[in-house]
Amino acid sequence: EVIRNCDVHGISHITGGGFDENIPRILREGQGIAIEEGSWEILPVFRFLEKYGKVSHREMFNIFNMGIGMVIALDASEAQRAIDLLAAQGERASVIGRVTAEEGVVIA
């Protein structure tokens, strides 16, 4: 429904390789993404794994994706519409970041 009703610029399935490898594949050369940590619910299991598995916080985003399964890139003006369409399908969605003019993935 999102693809049919919104101008989707790209979709990234966040699997092994997580944020640093998968998200940049849907961006143009010279673009990056700024992720706002905490803009989605981070389940307690990820904090547990980080602490007791002694995994660095940043590496948690590439190993376990911190609960993000898919990223859909679209214009900010269409974000709420996409979220509503996904909610109607039983999916939870959040705006987790924005495209930047600097290559790479920054998590703040």
C-alpha cells in the first residue's frame, strides 16, 4: 500500500550488515543518513545482549539492527501517510532519521 500510495525513493531490508551496509544502498552517491536513536521502541532484549554479550553499542546496530527490520525512504511530507498505511496493515512504523548530504550512517 505504501508503494502504491506514496512516492517511495527506496526500500532497505535491514538484515545482516544492518545499518552501515544496507541503508546506504538506497541512497544516491554523496548522501548519507542521520538516525535518531530512540525514535522507535528499542526492546529490552537489545540492552541485555549489549551488556551481557559485551557488544559495543554501535556494533549492536549492525549485528542486531536494534529492532529495525526495514527502512523506507520517502519525502518527509509523506511520512505520516506511510505510517498510517502501515498501521492499517498491522505494522508499527516510525520516522527514524533523515537523509543528509554527507555519506555514511550517523547514529545520534
